Amino acid sequence: MWTKTYRTLLREVDRLAKDITSKEVERAITGIVGRAQTQGDVTRSRAGALVNDLFYYGHPVPLEDKLARIQAVTTDDVQRYLATHKRDQLSVVTLGPKPFGTQKE
């Protein structure tokens, strides 16, 4: 089962560069925005977001600014990103009681 999941994951990551649809991008944006709005009021979640902001940007970024940037992403943006960021050297970590590839499917 795990090797099938692993192969599917890699195939889907590679597929994105070729045939991602606007509906897939819209669904992803809706999910990201929904989670951000739902978790935004939880103290621990907000503290984690502030730490990430400080690490990546050096200052807090208002949630509205982040959501506006996410909502502006297009299919072309995703394809352009994938065209310039090669996926031939992915790092993958698996966790479990057995080494990867020893499980029966």
C-alpha cells in the first residue's frame, strides 16, 4: 500500500506541471482560505503564524494580505512555478516500523 501511495504522490506532483486545471486551483485556494479563516482566531494557530511570518518575512504579515495573495494565484502561476522548480531531486521522508519498500501492497 505504501509504495502505491508513494508512486501516486510522485505521479501527481509531476502531473501538476502538465495539466493542472483552474478548478483544482480554485479548490485549493478555497481550502487554504477556509482553514486560515477558521484557525485564525485560535491563539496557538495565530502564534504559529506570527513565528512563520518572522522567520520568512522578518515581520508580521496581516492575514488579509496573505489571503489576498493566495486568492490571486492562477493556473498560469502554478505552471510557471513548476516549470522553473525542477522536481527531479525531491526529498521524501517516510515514518513507520519498517524500511520503505519492505511492506506488502
